[in-house]
Amino acid sequence: MVEDENLAQTWYVFWILPVLVIGLNLALIPKYNTILHTQRFLRGYIVIVYALLLILALFYSMFLMMANILNKNKKLQQENLFLSVQQERYENLRSAIEEARQARHDIRHHFLQLSAMAKDGDLEKIKEYLQNAMDKIPTLDYHFCENHSVDNVIGYYYALAQKEEIPFDARVDLPKELSVDEMDLCLILSNLLENALEASRKTTAAQQQISLEIYQHSASILLIRVENNFDGTIKEKNHLFHSTKRKGLGIGTQSVRRMAEKNDGSCNFTYEDGVFTAKVMLRADL
């Protein structure tokens, strides 16, 4: 219970009852030692001491029961927060992916319209149409790999980094069909890149740098590495990273760890010389 992150602070009040028991014991000690050996006082003293010990044991038991209940409630609150944040991130990703897919569909329609205009030879109308179409095309049209979902997720965060003038180096080598769960991979990337952007925003412009590398190590293993500079402040305890925006553990790293384990993989987070590195291995069931 002492090592539990959620309830460690409750142990600060635990000194009260033991101190009271010690104080009562000291108060019961007679002024003269000879009185302690009298039969009546000795029996009473033993009864009182055992009663105090019983009360202390009952208090410990009640505290343990209450602490376990509070612990479960706290974990449920964290789980609800985790699910709500992940649901919001999932919806944002799905929206970005759907928007990019719709843009690709619209491009085909644009080509048909341009082809018809070209047959009529109306150059001015073609120019006007192209200008209007370009204004409506989302700024997520970057190409990193053959898989559309992963490509759209990386493009989304790449566009955010470009907008904020944060250097973003992406080396991605993935086929169209993945051996691992596509949505889990997208959520892992979303969490890692979101954290990298958050850390980059807190550093100076000269230090800002995000590096992403993804590749298929073998038919069943996919490897991910994300590096970013940070301002030198990392909240970590017992190999768990704490959020810098709210109390409790970081939701992003927790999410990555859970999804890596779900895909029979693992993850590792390290930081040294102002560089935070996240490495994730996902394993597919072939």
C-alpha cells in the first residue's frame, strides 16, 4: 500500500494512532516501580495494553479496507479519464483519416471535371476551377508509406509540426497491408507524436526536433522509434512517467504500454542528454 501511487499520501496520517497508543502506555506507567508488581494493577495494566493493541489492530484493518475501496475508485476514475482521452484522440484520428480519404475521392471528381473543360478548350475556366479546388484541399496531403491509415496519421502530426515550425524527420517503410492491428498502430503513433509535440513546444526553437522511424523488422515484428528533445524535466517514479499537465500517470505512455502488450509486444522509454526516446515493438499473430 505504501508503494501505491494513488494512496501513498494517506499514510502520512498513520502516525496519529500509534503515537496515541505509545502515549497511553507511557501514561499508564506508575510513578513507583513497586506499584507495577501489585496484583490488581498488574492485571489492569495487561488488560489495558491488550485492549489498546486490539484497537490498533482494528484500526489497521479498517484502514486497509477503506484504502482498498479508495484505491479501486481512484483507479476507476483514472481508467475513465484514460478511456475518454483515448476516445477523443481516436475520433480525431478517424476524422483526419476520413477527411484525407474524401480528399482522394474528390480528386477523381476534379480530374473528370478538368477533362471535360479541357475538351471545351476553356483555359480560364480551368484555371479558376483549379484555384478553387486547391483552396479546399486539406493540408494533410503528405506521403510517408503505402498504408493509408498510418500515412494519414503521420501526415496529420507532420502538418501540425510544420505549422509550428518544428523540424520533423520521418523515415517510414511500411507496406499497404500490415501484419499488426492497424488501428492500434495508429493510436500508438498518435500518442507518441502527441507527446513529442507537447515536449517540443516547451523547448527553445533551436532545440526543437522530432524524429520518427517505423519499419517491418520481419514478417511478424514491427518496430517504432520516436525521438524528441525536451526541456530537461521528466516526472518519473518506479519506471512510470507522470503527466506534466495533470496529477497522476501520463495517459499517453500508459496507452502505448497497454496497446504494445495487447499486441504481444513491448515498449521502452529512455531519456538522456535532453533527448527522450520511445521504442515500441509490436508482434503479429501469423
